[in-house]
Amino acid sequence: MKTVNILGSTGSIGKTTLKVIAKHRDKFSIGVLTAQTSVKELAQQAIDFGAKLAVIGDKTHYRALQEALSGHNIECAAGEQAIIDAAAHKADITMAGIVGMAGLQSLMKAIEQGGIIALANKEPLVAAGDLVLAACQKSGATLLPVDSEHNAIFQCLEPDNKSAVERLVLTASGGPFRDWSLDKMMAATPEQALKHPNWDMGAKISIDSATMMNKALEIIEAHKLFDMPASKIEVLVHPQSIVHSMIEYCDGSVLCQMGASDMCTPITNVMGWPHRIESAGEKLDLKTLSELTFKPVDESRFPSVRMAYDCLNSGLGACITLNAANEVAVAAFLDHKIAFLDIYKITARALDKLDTAPLNSLNDIVNYDIVSRLKAESVLDALTLGHVV
Ligand SMILES: NC(=O)c1ccc[n+]([C@@H]2O[C@H](COP(=O)([O-])OP(=O)(O)OC[C@H]3O[C@@H](n4cnc5c(N)ncnc54)[C@H](OP(=O)(O)O)[C@@H]3O)[C@@H](O)[C@H]2O)c1
């Protein structure tokens, strides 16, 4: 029996993880579950899975959580710090499924306690990858990628043949606006951007897929996770989302991992690792596949992908700013405050003048992230006042 902590259990990744666990109740038990505001769902999950501890980030829901769990012998707590403390609870597997940089501190705590860290929450890796990897080395924690592309690379990468890798090819669905003109994208609404053609995901990553900023973050994520130079990482648009990524080796072999567009597969892969266990999700029926196509990204409509390479060239400060400004811009777009293409404007303007502050510690990175958000917010304010930025 392995104990599993799920940080962000009420999100898309969290719920899929619970689906996998429901299929394998003989293999996994739940330690900690956390959410930010979805208190009813959190309490129900904790009861259904017999969690030891349920934590709600927003303290205003604490009473509701206590009432819902009364008589169930499940501890509860509330607040940002309570989530960080809960992440330190011993577990064999921690699913890092919080969205955005908000997951950074709890991820670091989970790493300190060791075990397997199933990493879905890519933003902390983009902004603090070296510290995350160093912390894993120190504690002995094993970081396993949940992102379908990185999980595919993880499955295809032969540890003894890393130097024979010519290219990592990250595939991208192209999102809901893959074939839209720039004019049409200019008027895109949050509702349209949230309708991903292949994947069912949380709001932030759905918008990131529409801008292809998700792929930008994934380029940086791949660079960190697999220690590959940016020049060896390529993105190809693959609208069918069947091939989740590929590795080209120097002998001409191209290894890929395929599967249905269902996060159950990569989540089951890391939950079962180093063994393979039955998936609770959709499986690929090869007989129904009519075509697999691949084409380059149109950077004139999706400048985010180029931004990732530029940021990797510029250094860590740029990667932190790219991520922070994008989080600010996506929230504003979801709030109907800005137009879709303004997301690129805000990130680009925030990247224009990077500070040269030292970035050696977690505190340095957190401060740089805050300053980057302030920069992005000032561009956002200018945009909402109708100024040209
Ligand atoms: N969804 C996917 O298929 C997918 C695939 C690959 C990678 N990822 C990555 O996985 C992460 C999670 O994505 P998701 O789609 O599952 O997101 P999501 O559906 O929005 O869920 C986010 C989870 O984090 C909690 N949360 C939100 N804000 C928080 C905060 N400030 N502090 C603590 N907890 C907070 C949410 O609680 P409430 O429910 O209470 O708001 C929820 O449990 C992201 O980094 C994403 O890029 C997702």
C-alpha cells in the first residue's frame, strides 16, 4: 500500500489522480488532499477516499470544511501555510497538481520529505527548475513528469544513450485556434479559448494551450527535466494528440509514446512506476486512426514558442518573468479585461526590461516573480485605460 498526497485534488489533475486511485484501492491510500476554494468537493473526496488530512487554502471556508468532516475522523486545516505544512507529511507519492507559481512552496516541502514527486505543476519548474532539481538530489526524492509530453519523453529516453539524442520533439495540438486567422484570434473570447479540441483541462492551462504559451513553458520544462540544450528541443503541431512526444536518436531511430488524449495514461504511468498498472481511462484503438500529421508552429500567430527560446537564451530572470506575466495576463483575459492577443503583448512588454537581481535562493526567485507580476500589471493597467503598449 502506497500513501499518496494530492496537492490540488479538486482540479483536473487531482480528480484524474483520484480516478486512478479508485481503480487501484488495493495499491494506494490517501494521506493529504488540498484545494483552494472547492470546499464541498474537497470534503467529499476526503470522505470517499478516507484521507487523513484535508486542507483548504482559503481560510473563509474552514468552518464549512470542519462541519462537512465532523464525525469522519479526518483532520482538517486552512490557509496558505497549512497547505505548505501538509505537503511535508510523509508520502510515497505526492501529486503536485496545484496550478501556477502558487504551488512552488508546497512542491519544495513535498520534495524535502522525499518519495516520488509526480510533477504536473510545471510553472515552479519553469521559474525555479535548478532549485527544484537540487532539492530532489538533496532529499533523494524522485521527480517524475506527469505532463503528457514530458512523460512521453521520460518513457522513451534511454538513460545510457542520452548523448545519442539528436532532438526532443514536443508535440502540440495547436489548441482551439490552431487554424484561426490573426483577425479572428483578435476577437476570441475566453469561452472560445476554453474549448480545447482534444483535452479536458483546468482553465489556466486551457488558455495556455490556446496561446501555445503552454508549449513555451514545456520547452523550458523539458530543458530542465532532461538537461537538454534549447537547440535540441523542437515543437511540432500534431492536431490528433496521439503521439505525445518523440526522441530522435543519432542512428535515425525515432521513438515516440502514443496514447489516447487522456491524462489517465501519464498519471497511471507515474503512479505505477517502475511497474505498469492498468489505466482507469481511455485506451487507444489503433484501428480507428486514419492519420497522424505533424507540421511546424506558425510563429506569426503563436509568438509564445519563440519567446521560450529567447528566454532560455536570456537566462533565469526571463523565464520567471515569462511565467509570471503570463499568469497575470491569463487571469485578466479570463476576467474579460483584455483581448486574447493582449496576452502576448503583456508578456512581451514585461520581458522588455529585465532586472539584474541575483537569483540564487528561493527567496530571490519569489521576489523576482513578484516584481515581474507588478511589471505585467502596469502593462495591463495601461491596456485597460486604452493606451498603446
Ligand atoms: N489539466 C491537465 O490536463 C494538465 C496536463 C498537464 C499539466 N497540467 C498542469 O497541472 C497543474 C494543474 O492543472 P489543472 O488543469 O489540474 O488545474 P485546475 O483544474 O485549475 O486545478 C488546480 C488545483 O489547484 C488548486 N488551487 C488553485 N489555486 C490555488 C492556490 N493559490 N493555492 C493552492 N491551491 C490552489 C485548485 O483548488 P480549487 O478547486 O479549490 O480552485 C485545484 O485543486 C498546472 O500547472 C497545469 O499546467 C495540467
